[in-house]
Amino acid sequence: GEDVEQSLFLSVREGDSSVINCTYTDSSSTYLYWYKQEPGAGLQLLTYIFSNMDMKQDQRLTVLLNKKDKHLSLRIADTQTGDSAIYFCAEIPSGGSYIPTFGRGTSLIVHP
Amino acid sequence: GAGVSQSPSNKVTEKGKDVELRCDPISGHTALYWYRQSLGQGLEFLIYFQGNSAPDKSGLPSDRFSAERTGGSVSTLTIQRTQQEDSAVYLCASSPPGELFFGEGSRLTVL
């Protein structure tokens, strides 16, 4: 099975909040990332959180981490049509080779 | 350049031909990764370089796939005898290490 799981689609109305969820399996993960991929483009880092943090806020973005449940979420406040993209969650394991594992991505569709 | 550069951006080839995909990482980044993104799929890890060595090649799908990195910089991913199932976007990323910086990808279509 996948090490990082995400729901595949999320549809929201412009101006509402979006919450994208992710679960991971490696309890030793040190970093957890959120990447954004716009159509035809590569992935861009949106934000990240260290595993010793519970929450991180950056403008319209809020990341929540529940280590006990291995659950990560990304909340986008006041979602805009420009936020429509695929959002990938990724974990970085501690120790060993530094190879991030990505989820399959959540397609966020923002409609007027 | 300022970012990770990949070429070609698009490649259409016939089944059975060999293709080479190139990645120019950000200068000074020691780690380099290749991922494959198929339609509707997530990112499939292919190979990771630390400097010029590849400590993890476990993601390469078959012996038709190979990659090298020279001078701790440019990397080439080679696919021999391409098959239709090789059609995908091949993404390269480099890292200081830490955050991964991705290129725009090379879209490969095998007819």
C-alpha cells in the first residue's frame, strides 16, 4: 500500500476554506511538506512543518500535524480560483537515504 | 540558471527507440532525484543521486532504465527500447539537501 495517502479530489466555492488531508506511515518522519502543481508545471513548495511542531501558519495557509494519528492537513483560507491545482503531501524519513515519499496528490477545484 | 532545468520539455518517440532526458540542477545542490508522474498517478520515485553516486536505484522500473550524473551536476535519464507504458512526465528535482526544487518536467509520449 501507499506510504502517504490523500483523497484525490476536493471541490470548493471561491471564498470558502479548503482543507486537504494526508496520512503517512513513517513515524520517524522529520519533515512533512506540501507541494503545489499547476497544470503543465513542476511542483513548487508551498510550506513545510517539522515533526516537533503541531501547527504552522503562513498567510492564508495553516498546516496542522497530529503525530499520534500520523495525520497532516493543509487549510487554505479564502480560497481563490488561482488556488486550483494539485496539492501533494510528502514525508521525509529520518536517517538513511533522504528520499521523500509523495502522496498521489489532491486535485483542488475552485468554482465561482 | 535560477532553477532546475529539464530538456526536452516534450518528446514524442516510437516504440522501441531509445530516449535521453536531461536535468540541470541548481548549482551547488548535492542531491538530485528523478520521479515519474503518470496520468492520474502520484510521483513514482526512480533514482536518487548524492554527488555522482546513486545510493538508491530501487525505483528504476526495469533494466531498460538507467541514469548517470557527472561532475556532481548534470544528470541524464536514459530509457532504452521504449514501451508505451513509459509514457509519462519525468520530473527532476535537486536539493541542498532539504527542500526539493523541481524542474518543469519532460513529457514523454511513446507511440
